[in-house]
Amino acid sequence: MIKIMIVDDMPIFLEYLRGCIDWNAYGFEICCEAHDGKEALEKIEEYYPDVVLTDITMPYINGLELAERITKDYPDISVILITGNNEFEYARKAVKIGVCDYIVKPFEKEELILSLLKLQDNIVKAVENTDMTPGQKNLEDRLRALVYAGCGSGRESEEEALSLFYDEADRDKIPEEAKEKGLLLALFKFDITDMGDKADSVESLMNWERLIARMLEDKLEIQGKFRIFHDYENNIVVLMRFDDDKELVSYKGYEFSDLIQVVKNQLEIDSVIALSRADNISAVKGAYEKALNYLAGKGFGRFLDIRNNNDSVSYTSLDAIFRLNKDIESLQAEDAEDVINELWNRIRERNQAASGDGAGGFTEMNLLSSAVSILMTNIISSGFSLDKIYGDDFVPEKFFASADTPEKMRENVIYLYKKRIEFEKGKKVSKEHDVAQAAKEYIEGNYSNAGMSISDISEALCVNQTYLRKMFKSEMNMTLTEYITQYRMQEAKRLITSTEEKLSAIAEQAGYSDVSYFSNVFKKFYGTSPRSMTRSE
């Protein structure tokens, strides 16, 4: 857990911060509180938080002075200022002394959550704590099947689909009229171009999408039931079933508009949301494809209510995408090629049937592009490195765009799928123990390098950072960062108690270039200073 200290001289605000956020759900815990800067400095030694949230105007030592002391004496502790004053001079001073962020009251709780998650690698630490249970994974798989494949025709029945909105104990109480109730579907899509074109950028965006979905779950309030999940491209999908049709009609979606703005302000990532309607559970697939089609080519930064848009859509392509994803999971390269060729033939047929503007093939081209996006999401979710599968400096968008003819585009997509499936068939099964053991060996061989990062370890092991962290924590019951610190501290203690070397030399051998920082970490870990353990004493 990421430890947070709250500092404010107003008890009512301390109480508000304690209760406004489900801290544990995002990997945080409030380790202590202080009513002024003086008390905060005393408690830092005892609790050693990872983050300090502090007001500015306080007695004895104000927030700016406190922040300056912390950034100087405890450089590994992050500071966020929370204040009711929006004057530029305060912000300028905050930046000058090294404050990580500056939040002005009143603020949305989502602003604070995102501000905290931006610090260091908190986003990845938080994702470590959001692993799905088998039951949650099964629920997401069924919700995905509903939007891609629909009800009936060998799929789930209407009754089974409706049960997705109910806990197991309540499923025998589903009212008969629920079958005819309308639903709203919101599709939340992020602008990947804001993140760059490297695999680690895609991985980072996927982590943010998972935590933003969690935030949306806390924020959304309707008279009815809702489910939030990710489609095969990791877009956020929200299905809402209202108790009363009047509530459905009057729903404005303000939560979505607010979240678009908060994400833009805090993360500098653009997003767009389409809100579509399904007349009943059987029409959910059509509502999803309507939203998907409508967002194709649309600009970001908007909330689009398309409930009254009557443009017709075809529902056949999503079946192919659903089948394609199953082919990846079951390693069916030949069937994946067949599916891509079928999609391609539809493009050609529609283009031939279209009027002179060529609009008839746009949707299928977009879904062919989605096939690549789905593949990349699958690879990163599975923990693999794109470079390991496709070679160094591979960028999917550039590879896809390099096709100079339509036929080459089709061949490129088939190649990507075949290569992915061949890699999966040929790789050795990588168990949690194997990944954790390899990471431990790397750390123990490189811990003295102050610049060693988790990115270095993931590159050496050819797995992405999110997968590495999860596998290590599952096997070792501690995070990678905790293990690195533990190993360095154990080695430092060994050197301190068994040699006459200077503290600065020991710090360097243990992987710390700053002896003052090393001393603070040592005291936090052992509860006493390194000098108290020296042989001379």
C-alpha cells in the first residue's frame, strides 16, 4: 500500500478527506494525520509516508515551509499542496520548492486520485492491487460476448444476459418486465496518439484505463443497475439498466462529461464518449456497434449523446472480431486468416456497391484497424514484449500504415496474427515462480547500480512491467520495489557491521548515490540510523 499523510488545521476537512475516497481500492492507505506543519515533521520520522497532502495556511509551520523541508530532507517523499487560494504566486513558489502538484479547493475527488496516481510509479502499484478474481473475469468475458455476439443463436438467452446485472443470490428474482426494459450504453475511448507510439506507452494507457474505469464505478449514480468493463480494444464500456424508463430518457450523462475534463486536465489525455440506447437486452450489440461506428473519425474531448441518431448499422462484423479474439486464445492461425479474409471481402464488396463517395467501406476498414488494436491489447495484457515477438523498434501503427496497397494492408494484418500465435505456441510456459526467480537473480546481480529500474528488469526478462510486477508480487508476497529496497538494506547492514568502510562508500555499494537519502531509507527500514550500527560504536 502507498502510505499517505494528511496535514490540515481544519478537522472538518481532515474528516472529508478520510471519507471521500475508497483509499484501499486504489492501493492507498492514510497512515497518519497532522494539524500543522510542526506536528507533520514530528510524525514523518515515525510513519515515513510516501505522499504528504497538505494545506498551505496553517499555524507554526505553513504548508509551503513544510513542503520545502520535506523536499530537502526527504527527497523520496512526494508533496501535494491542497489550498483554497488560486493565486499565481503560491503556484510559482510551489513549483520552485519541488512540490509535485497543486490542487485548488473545491475539487473533484477524481482530480485528487489522478494526482496521486501520477506520482512516481503509483499507477503501476495501484494496478497491482486490482487483479480480477475468476468470477470477475468470467463476468467480463460474458459482457464482452454480449456486445460482440449478442443474445440467442447459440449465445446466452435473454434471461441469462439479464442475469449479468444481478448478484447470484438475486438472479431468481429478476422481474419478467425486465426483458423489455431499455438500456443505455456508453463507450469511452482514449486518444492513443497522446501517449506516443511505443509499447510501454500503450501499456501505460491500459493501466490508466483500468483505474479510470474504477473511478467511474465510484462516480456513477443511477436509479438502476450498471456494469463497467473493457472491450477487446480496452475501451471502457458502461451498460446501464434503469428501473424506470423515465429515468433512462431524462439521463444526461454529466458524470461522463466531468470525467472527460478531469482526465484531460490531470493526465493531458483526450477522450471521447458516445452514449447509445438499446430498446432491450437483445439490442445491446446494436447499440455497441452504433457507438463504435459513430466514434470512428470523430474528434476527441466530447460527450456525444446519439440516442436519437437513427443511422442504420450492420451487426455482422462484430461477430468476426469476437471470433478473431477466440482464435488468438485458442491459437488457431488458419481460422484467424480466414476471418481477416472474410472482413477484407466485405470491404471490397461494400466499396463496389457504394456510391461514388466511397463511404460504404469505412466501417469495415475501421474494424480491420480494430483487429490490430485488439491484437496489441491481447499481447500487452498477456505480459509479453512486442519487440520479443516482432523485432526491435516495432511500432504497430507504423507497420500497419506502411502498406502502400490495400492488399498489402490485408497481408500485414494476417502476418501480425500469425506471428503472435506462432510465438505463443513456441514459447516455454512461464510460471510465476520462474518470472520471480529471474527477477530476483537480476536484482541481486545489479543492486549496486543506482540507476537500476524496473524497466531494466522487464527488458532483461522480455516481459512488460505490469506483468512482471503482478507475477513477482503473487509469488513473493511483496512488490518488486519492496524487494529491491529490502535486498539493498540487507547488504548495507552486512557491510556496516562487518567492515570499516565509510558510510558514503557503503551507500554507493548498496545502490544509493546520495548518502543522506540512503540514511533516511535505512532508518525507515530498520528504525535506527546506519551510524548506530557501525562497528566502531
